[in-house]
Amino acid sequence: MRFTPGQLIMHRNVRRGRLGWVRPARVVADDERGLLLWVDRGTPVANEVADDGRGMRAMPFIEWITRSYRIKHGCWLGPPVLKFLPAGAAHSVWWFRDDAGRFLNWYVNLEEPGVRWADDDLAGIDVVDQDLDVVVRPDLSWTWKDEEEFVERLAFPEHYWVLDEAAVRAEGRRVIAIAEAGEFPFDGTWCDFRPDPGWQPPAALPSGWDRPPVAGGGGALGG
């Protein structure tokens, strides 16, 4: 299925059958290259937290997997972000900005290829965030990000949603080579993007935002 420019869809991350985060996003473009999304400041979001309200990154993973979980509602507080999900690729590329809206850097989010869904008037795309990331600077230098968390979680394969460490690292290296060469999308494309001024964040998450996930993430529902 293809989404329509201007359409509001749900961009969702799945962890072993549970929703890790949900972010409404505007479709900028959807074509043979992939899906381009815009998440504005103030957009209502939902994030999975532990029963005590802490997020997964606020505790060791060995503690996270022993707790129960709930959904916490909030807003996207950072500067707006542009996200590109290349067709069929196991990553997305995000354009980060400063508070004045100027391009800062690219962020390569390693993830399983997105799975699209549609229910009546609501549609979205589910991904499985594989946690290991790459930051690419404007001069095309780069660094791995969150590698310690990635390695920590790999030690618990019965609970973790990443099934193939080697594949994740190989995808990262593949994208790094593209970035070092200054090839699309690291060639300046969309660095000066400005959204349609008529696009406004929704007042709340639309009904159906929490429909059952369609992406994988390690199989079994639960811890």
C-alpha cells in the first residue's frame, strides 16, 4: 500500500509483540525510494515504561525484563524530525535539527523493514528498532551509538527482540559506506526541508493507535 502526502499515519516501534513507542507522523512522500515522514514538535506520543514509570534506558536490561509495563502518554518535545524509511531496507535515516530548525546531523536507526497496515480511517507502519544506531555528521564522519546497550541486551536472547547481531552490524556498515561516499540520502537532500505550514500536530492520539502490532520483534508476546 502507498500513503498519501499530508496523510497522518502512526509510526510505531514493536518489542516482542508490545508497542515500544508510537509517534503520529505526516507523510511527506511515499514512492519507489521509500517513505518520508515528518514528526513535529508537540506531537502527542506514547511510550512503553515500566510499572514504576521509568523507561527502558533508565535501568539495566536485566531489571527491565523482570518488570511489568504500561503506556505513558506525552508529547514530542525535541525539535521536529524528518524520517526516511528506504523501501525494503533494514534502517531509517533521520534528519536532526537544532532549536532554530537548522540541520544538525543524520541519525541512522537500524531496524527491521517496516510493515504497513490500515484500519478504516487509520493507517501506519510498524518497525522493530534494533537499538544500535549510527550518527553521521555534516562532514560525513560518523560514530556508532548505543553500542553498549545493544551488547548488554544481546546477552538475554530469550527476552531481546534482536535475533541476528551480525545482520544488524552488517547493515550499519553498509549504510556507513554510503554515508562516507556522500551518496543519497547523505548528499544534502532534504537538509533544508520545510513542512507544509498547514500541517499541525493532532490534539491527541487518534482512536486505534494501539491496534495489535503487525511487525515481529522476537516472536512471543511478553517480557
